[in-house]
Amino acid sequence: EVQLVESGGGLVQAGGSLRLSCAASGFTFDDYAMHWYRQGPGKKRELVGVITTTGSSTIYLDPVKGRFTISRDNAKNTAYLQMSRLKPEDTAVYYCNARHSVYEYWGQGIQVTVSS
């Protein structure tokens, strides 16, 4: 059974940090680029960033550049989203996504709330 399970979300004050984890199972993690998306209240889901299969390259949404870092540990089948200097507008449900060719899997999402 394919699973992507996010953890590490919660409530944090503006300026604080959180690290989200995405634990993968049921597929060959190393073959999949990992993406993080978010969906804020009343907003469409948007891509936060992506990391390649080996972790050698990352791309980020402009509003999070310099504040968020995506990494992965292929030995642990886990991807991470380190979020720093959080702002209230970062409040959203965050999703991890694995994608390879025509195959795509989603996590269930995890709430991140940033208070002002």
C-alpha cells in the first residue's frame, strides 16, 4: 500500500520555525521527485517547492524563497520541509506529493497555522 504521511505541523508564532516531514512507503522513493504544496483558507492549492530524486536540485515558490528549505533522506524514505521566519500568510494545509512519470501520490495534508 502506497502511503505518504506528513507530520510536524501545528501552531507557531510569526517569525518561528517548523519542520514538516513526509514519510513514504509502498513505492521506490528514490525514483520520485518530491513536491510540497499548500492550500490556504479560500485559496487554490499552490506548489511550494520541489526536490529532485537525488536531492541535488530544488525549486521554490517566490514567496518562500530564502525561508523554506526542502530536503530528503532517501535512506529513510522521507522528505522534509524546513520553514523559517514564518508569516501569517504561510497558514495553510501542507501536502507532500511524489511524482514519477505517470505515477503520482499525495499525502493527507497537515495544518500549519502561523499566528501574528
